[in-house]
Amino acid sequence: MLGRMWSPAAEPPVRLRQLLLALLAFGLIGVGVELILLEHYEDAPMFVPFAALAVGLAAVVLHATTGTAATARVLQAAMAALILSGLAGVVLHYRGSLEFQVDMDPTLSRWALFWKVLHMKAPPTLAPGVMVQLGLLGLASTYRHPAFDRRAGSMPTGEIS
């Protein structure tokens, strides 16, 4: 798989897609490890990013091994789920921080409260945004994918051009 995936003879767009998928896989694994180290599994909603990361990684592996239009669509769907989970995470982190700050100082103005919430370290309000970035990276890897071009015919197995 890696021999075909990292072929030096591959065309630049193919190599760029390969690089994007490798960066995506690295990021998905890295975020998963970070969430484990942070013990991000205290209650049910905290498992959502793990599910989104696992589905995303499975889609990357599937697409990297076949490179078909169908697996590119699966990858796009997984990346959309990753983006949605990231946005939901930002909202949930914001709400948790907002609740804490209101309890700490109910006299804060809306603007001061907003800035305090954004600067909180636990939970980090914008941290789930990395899921959005990874989702966008995955979508970028499928942008104008040649497997979607009906005139080009089917691609051989193992090419992710």
C-alpha cells in the first residue's frame, strides 16, 4: 500500500492528495491521543469526537487503499461529520465555560463575559475547532478528484490521484 501510495513517479496532484491524506491521518491520530491523555471521556457526549475521529480515520484508510469515487464520497461524508462534531464541540465548550464564568462573576457585561469565556483554559473554548480544520483538510483532498470525472473512466486500485 505505502509503496504505491508514495510513488516518486506520481504526478504532482496525486502526490499532493497523498500528502493531504497522510497529514489528515496524522492529525486524526494525534487528536485522538490528545483526547485520551486529557481523559475526555467522562460522560456520553464526550465520546462523540472519538467516534468522529475513528470514522474519519477508517475513511482515510479505505480511500487510500482504493481511491474510487465511492470511497472519496465516504471520505467526504466522514469529513462533514468531523466538521459538525467540531462545531458542536465549540458550542458545548463555550456553554460550559459561560456557565462557569457567570457563576464566578454574574456582574460581567456580555462583551467582557464573551472575552473571558474565549480566554478560558478549561475547557478550551476553541479547541474543538481542530476537528473542523481536519475535516476541511479531508475535503480539500477530494477537491476535483479525478474519480468523479465520468469521462476519465475508473481508476486502478491503489491510486488516489
